[in-house]
Amino acid sequence: MTTQVGKLHTDLDDIDTVMLDMDGTLLDLAYDNYMWLDYIPKAYARENDLDEEQARRALYERFMKLQGKLSWYCLDHWSEALKLDIEGLHREQNQRIGYLPGAQSFLEELASSQKRVLLVTNSHETTLQIKTEVTDIVAYFDEIYTSHAIGAAKEDQPFWEQLHAKESFDPARTVFIDDNLSVLNSARQFGLDNLLHVTQPDSTRAAVNDENFNGIQGVSELVARD
Ligand SMILES: [Mg+2]
């Protein structure tokens, strides 16, 4: 007879450390996509007398150059580079911030388990603060690691080396869940094998699977059904 403690999926039975990305894994990436692909380009167009399409193209080009780099995730960098109040713009739309379906229940189950639960995010401190004001997400974690505090993005090996120096997790008993394939590849390169790819980070877009990683549509799949 099996006795299930809590409602976590049995895939997590042999896991004692759960590392979770935030945006697109726990919180709906629809907010970030809206901010960076729509709301901020519109503000940039207004400030610079461009039409929206021109502004979108100009910003997209600049975003691509820095994608995956620490400064890409840095609100201060973009405030300075675009001469816009990026923090203020984020706050204006904070009603759009929210959990992905089932993510909060998953966090509640994890919190009542014996597992160590870590937030491992590229999110800038300011964005984390704004999202916490709306969702109180930081309350669910034993520890929070941001790439800005560590000084390297998750896409880069020094992030994992330093995280491991601070946490000394056992890779065999650790699962890492993220929606970003470059980040998952970086974690794999470091030696993490238990990786899960979130295939639907934005609830308004279709899921996209990747053949190189085990996919879950969302973390709600890790909560067992009654
Ligand atoms: Mg993410």
C-alpha cells in the first residue's frame, strides 16, 4: 500500500530540492510579453515621435542584441538606454501580473512538503519586487537566488557554479523547472539531469514542445489528481 503525503506527483518522490524559475514557469509570461512587445514599444513611440511599427522594430533589434545577457533582464539598463521610466510602466500594468494556471496550488503543496524550494530567476530585483507586491510569490521559497545578485545570467556557467557553492545541492536529488531552453541547456551542461521544460509559459499562446527536454504544459501537472 502506498501512502501519499500531500498531493505532489510521485515523479517528485526522490527529489529533495526543487529549483523553480519564475516568469513563464510560475507567473504568466503574458504580462512580460505584453510589456516588452506592446506597452513599452508604444511608450517609446510616443516619446520619440515614431509610429508603433517603427518603434517595435527598433526595440526588437536592440532586445535581440542582448538576449540572454544579464543586462537584457535589467530594468535599470533599459530605463537608461530607452530614456523611459520602465519601472513606472510596469507598475501601470501590474493588474496583468498573475500565476499560471495551478501554479499557486503547486507552490502550496511544495511549501507543505519536506523539500527545499528555491526560486532561481533572471528577474531583476525591481521586477521581482513588483511581482511580489501583486502575488506574494517570495513567501513560498526557502531561498531566493537572482542572477543579478549572483552576477551572471542562468544562461552562463558561472551562475550555476556560484549557486552550487551557496546551496551544495545534490544534482541527482534536484529538479530544475524552467521555460527557457537556453537556460535548461546551461543547467544540463553544469550537470543537472532532472530538468523539466514548461511548454506553455504564456497562457495566451499555444504550447511549444522541444524534443531535447521532458516537457510539462505547466507545473500544475506535478500535483496529483485526487
Ligand atoms: Mg522563465
